[in-house]
Amino acid sequence: MEHFPLLTFITFAPLAGMLLVALMPKEKLNWIRWSALLGTLPSLVGAVILFLDFDRTTKAIQLAEGPYKWIEAFNIHYYFGVDGLSVTMVILTALISTICIIASWKITKQVKAYFVLFLLLETGMMGTFLALDFFLFFIFWEVMLLPMYFLIGIWGGARREYAAIKFFLYTMAGSVLMLLVMIAFYLYAGTFNMIELQNQAIHLGPLSGEHFRLLCWLGLFIGFAIKVPVFPFHTWLPDAHVEAPTAISVILAGVLLKMGTYGILRFNYQIFPDITVDMAYWMALLGVINIIYGALCAMAQKDFKKLIAYSSVSHMGFVILGIASFTSEGINGGVLQMFNHGTITAQLFLLVGVIYDRAHHREINGFGGMASIMPKYAVWTTIAFFAAVGLPGLSGFISEALIFLGSFKTYQGLTAIAVTSVVFTAAYMLWTLQRVYLGKENEKYKAFPDISRREALCLLPLAAIVLILGVYPKPALDMMRVSLDGINEVLLKHGDRVATMLQSIP
């Protein structure tokens, strides 16, 4: 595998699958579905190889492809690479994309177009996590936007056009800010190479000037915060989740939200470490607002899917709090939470899709007694719900515990407030479990079939990961720890700023 371009293969294999699907006769629905699955499986195989071959002892970029000259006149290069920050996201994207193809098996509306767009979306997501040239990163970021817009706007629910346009406008607003910063990088530093930008920024070369650096930092942060989403840029998310088809909700929560926190760690933290230290408290505060606000909003929901959407807002707040702590435990816990949230929330949206396919509604109070009607389905749901609550022995507990341990060293008051969300999360999750699955059976649902083999197949790998990482998180932590500790070391080099920041915390 030494000379094989594994990262290019992982990124563009879905694009080859997209071309295969595009050549299929539109009447051959099963051919189209199997071709789409065939198009996404190579990326999953490549991700498994990446997991096995990844060197866990170095923070250096691995399996680098490039930089190869692409648009020479503007110093733009084709440059791919992977480190401990991106490797877990690549594995998560490959796994969830494959699961979502299987979960989309019952799509009947414009099947060919659906899978063409889905496979294009997967290429955009993979490229975003692997690109090491800012221009190339931005292209993949935008490639991901258009398929998602159409997947929501065509295959979504009753208000799909509104949700798709809202998603598009919010994301485009963030993209404009990122584009302005990218242009500034080129004009002042003469390069789009992320590694060169990190080196120049750390040594305050052409990117010197604190006001300039602050403006660039804010532009990038807002662009990525919209994707997370961080309060108050979150309002697009519930609408997009509720209206999107099940598989697209899974992709949205499982992968796309993580692009925001990935971007913050890749750009804000590594190119502007000094400004990041200055803004750390405000980041942590926004994280805590996300945690509490999202949990309270979730508790008030009557729509099953919207409840899970607001829980995502809350749980992504933990990531922001953890990475703002400048501790090894906090940053490692934050990135582990990105992975764990992806697997847990993917299960939750798949489970909502199972019940919606049968009942054709998501009204929580409209169910009741589903555990006796669909007992196998209830078992899968209980595992996912308790993982979301953070029950010890399941993966959600490990990442949240690390975040609390790390953030308490830096922000005692904010962490104390954030910890109260454990009660809120348990309240809305267990209350939902009681209303939907326990109590008196609803007579009109007695004929519902239990979970099918295809539906269980989608849930099985996610549940297995939740259980394994819950008792043995070492495989995931080992992959990311060295790289993330390296990022934290760069931040802590700004010792005077860190000390001043800590002294200013109320």
C-alpha cells in the first residue's frame, strides 16, 4: 500500500459509483440500488485499511498525496493527507454513508437521481476531511452543499423547499466568510497550503497584525459555527432535520455537523492559536449555551425527529466546551464526542425513520406501548437512548466524562452549569421512552411488523461501536491523542495569553 493513493481512492470511489448509477436505466431500480452500494463500499474498505495502517505514535501528516501542482498561476495544489484529527472523521463518514445507502433502499421517488446526488455528497464529505490545500478544501465544502440542498428539497417532507432554502442560505453565508478569509490568506501569505499557513501563522510571518488575525479568525469561526451549529446560528438545523428523509437526517447529524468543529480545530486552532486563546472563554460560553438551550428545547418538543435534532444542538455544545478547555482530556474528549455523537445520533434518526415508515407521523404523544408491539425495535431504541443519556458502559459516557474532566480544570463555573444538562438529557430521553414505548398499547398500531433485517443491519454496526467504545475506548483515543495533544501544545506555547485568559474568567 506504500505507493497506492489510498486517500484519493477513498474520496473518489463514490464518484465512480455515481457514474455507474448514472449509466443505469432508470427502470432498473434494484440495479441502481446495488450499484450505489457498490459505489460506497470501496470507501468503507479503504477506511478499514486506513484504520489498520494508521501510525498512532506520530502527530505528522500521514499518507500524504502531494502537494502536486494543480493551478500553478495561483499556487493551488492537489494535496491530501490524514492525521489523528481527520482519521476518525474519515472512518465515520465511510461507515455512515454505507449504512445510509442501505437505509435508502425503499426510496421510490426519482431513485436514480437520489443515489447520484448521495454519492456526490459522499465525495464532498470525504474531500473536506482529507484536503490540505485551503482552495481544495473549499471546493469539497461547496460540492457537499448542493447535493444536500436537493436531497432535502426534493425528497423531504411537506415543508422541504423552505427547509432546503434555509439550509442553503445559512451555509452559503458561512461559505462567503470562509471565501473572504481564503482570499486574504492568498494575498498576505501567497499560499493555500494549510501546513505552510500553520507554520507562517505560528511564527507570525506575513499573517501578523492582531486586528487582521482577529477578523480572519472570526470569519472562519462564524463560517464553521453555522455548520456545528452554534447558538445563535442553529435555527436551520431543526427544520432541515424534520423535513429531510431519514438517511439524509442521519448524514446531516452524523457527519455534516462535525465538519464545523473539524474546521475550527484545523483552521482556527492551528493557524491562529494566539487569537484562539484570547477567544477561548467565549467559545466555552457558547458551548454551554448550546448544551443547556438545546436540552431545554428538546424537552419541549412533540415531534420525535425535532427532539433528536435539538438533542444534537445540545451534544455538539459538549464538543465546543471540550476543545475550548486547552487540556488533553478536554480536546481528546471533544473529538471523541464528535465520533460518538455521529454513531449515537445516526441510530436515533434511523429508529425514528423505522416508526415513521409504519405510522406515517412522528407525534410523540400519538404512540404508546410500542415495546410490546415491536419488542426487538424497542431493544435497539433503548440502547441508543441510554447511549445518548451518557449511561456508563456506553460510548457517550466516556467522551462526556473526558470533556467534564478537562473543562473543569479551566472553567469551573461553566462546567458546573454544563453538568446540569445530564439531568435534562435524562429527563427528555426517558420521558420520550415512556410515552412512545411503555404504557397502554395503541390499538391501531397492533399490526405493525417488528424491525426488519435490513433495518437491523443498519443499526448493528453503530450499536456495536457504541458498546465497544463504551468499555474500551482505547482504539479511538489512540488514533487521535498524539495529534490532538500536538495541537494543544501549540496553544499552550502562548503561555502569557493563557494565563491572562484564565485570570479573566469570572
